Amino acid sequence: MIDEKLGGTTRRITFSNGRIITLVGTAHVSKESVDEVRQVIEQEQPDRICLELDEGRYKSKTEQQDWSNTDIRKVFKEHRGFLMLANMALAGYQKRMGDETGSAPGEEILSAAEIAEEKNIPFTLCDREIQITFKRAWRLSSPWNKAKLMASLLGAGVQQGRGLSRRNWRSSSRETPCRR
């Protein structure tokens, strides 16, 4: 195996069977990362692009999820309240960073997907579901860290959740079964 640094945050790994993997390390809220991703794809012309996203996050990024249409009752029935708060907190934090840097959160990943589609390069979503990461982090956290996290999430959830109306708390889909 040969591991060579190409510059910036890009590495090329060549395996003994001739297979080559080019890795681009990115910051999720950085105009420089967006530019670097575009440049590497143009130069390397890969036969496949792997995106550090799971399917759920990819859909939320590409479909511009609107929290004002969220059925809050359904979210809590499906035991996804913590996940929603964590996502809202992370989105709020990334949005503030994006406002400061002039780059939207995850723009480098979406840029790679757009280029892949333009050039007919297949792409793969290569990350595990965010719920697994959140559950693992929660399980490994101390009670004090859990309390601090909950306070942050609730604060961010209130900040982000201002677009949620009272009608979202009452669901017309009362037949939604509780899933565990």
C-alpha cells in the first residue's frame, strides 16, 4: 500500500491490487472544502464517489426539510424526540457557523453529489445512520454530560422550533402506531 499526500487535506492510497482511493478531508462548513472537493473530482475523474452521509441526512439536505410541517406527536410516538432535538441543535450550530463562513452546512457533500450527477459518476452514501451515533454518544456519556447536553438541546430546540405551530402538536393521524 502506498499512501501519498496530494496537498491540502487530500490523500491518495494505492493498494497492491492497483485499486486507488482518493480521500478528501473536509470541514462541513467551509468554502475552501467546497472548492477542494470540486477540484479533486475534476482532476481525478473517479469512477465512484463516496459521500459521508446516511440516506436520512441526504434526503433532509436535498429535500430542504421544513420543521413547521413536522407532526410533533408522531415524532414522540416513534421515540424520535431526542433525535429531533439533537438534529435541530446541530442544524442551528452549523447554520451559525455557515453564516460566519459564507458556506452552507454540508455544501461540500452536496457539491460532490451534484458533480457526480452532472458527470454520470455513481455515488454511494457511506455513513451510518445518525441515530446510531447519537444513541452511542448518549449511552457513553456521564449523567453530568447528559444534563448539559439536554440543556443545550432544549435551548437550541426552542430557538429552532419557533416555526412550529400549535397545530403540529395535535395530529390528525391519530392512528399512527407506536413503534419501538
